[in-house]
Amino acid sequence: MFNWQTGIGKVLGDHLRAQAALDERAARERRELSDFCARAVLPAMEKLRGECEAYGRRVEIRREGHFVSLIALHGGRIEFRYAILASRNPGKRTRNRYRDSLGYGRDVDRVYSLREARRLKPDDVARDIVAAYRRVLENSR
């Protein structure tokens, strides 16, 4: 015989367990993206900083969560700017803009998905940045 109390308890219990599993998965994916920024993006940018500084550029690197940016200055002027966003859902809404903690919209040059973050190494990220730098320098002539 159907007892509504056990029925609603089962429905709500199943819902709570499913929500907890989703929350756990989302937290794990955010940790993976944070690890990607720490293990691949920042080391790639630090290597590029060293190379650029050897050629007289000053390089600034900033990180906020899963957003990392690099700015290369030459003679006090911005020569190159590049921003990376690691995203769980790299849909259209995150393609070119990132809203920082202060609410400002930041331009994003490259969005890495969770799938890419799991397999890419610092050299892969550096290759993308250098290709963009090359295009900027070629277009500035």
C-alpha cells in the first residue's frame, strides 16, 4: 500500500542525493580548472616572461580565479595583451568576455574547456600565446 510520507521522503531524499552529487562534481571540476591554471597556464606565462624580458620587454601576469592575463610592455607602451579563461562551460557567454570580481568585463583571447585543461601541458599553452604574439607583431608592421 502507498504511504505518502515514505513516497515524499524517497522523492526528496533522491533529489538531495542527486543535488549533492552535482555539487561535488562541480567542485571537483573547479579544482581541476584551478590546477590547470597553476600547473600549465602560469608556468607557460612565467617562461614567456623570462624570454620577453631578455629582449627588453616588461611583462605583467595577473590571475583571478580561472582568469589569467599577460601584458607585455615595450618602452612603457602595451605591445601585447593576452588573456586566458578556463571554464567548465565554454559556451557563447564566456567566449570573449569575463566578468571579474569587481564586475568589470575583461576581454578573453582564449577559453580552455575542462576537456582541454585535463590534457594540455605548459608548452601547449605557450604555443598558443606565442602564435597570438606573432600575429600581433605581424599586424603592427
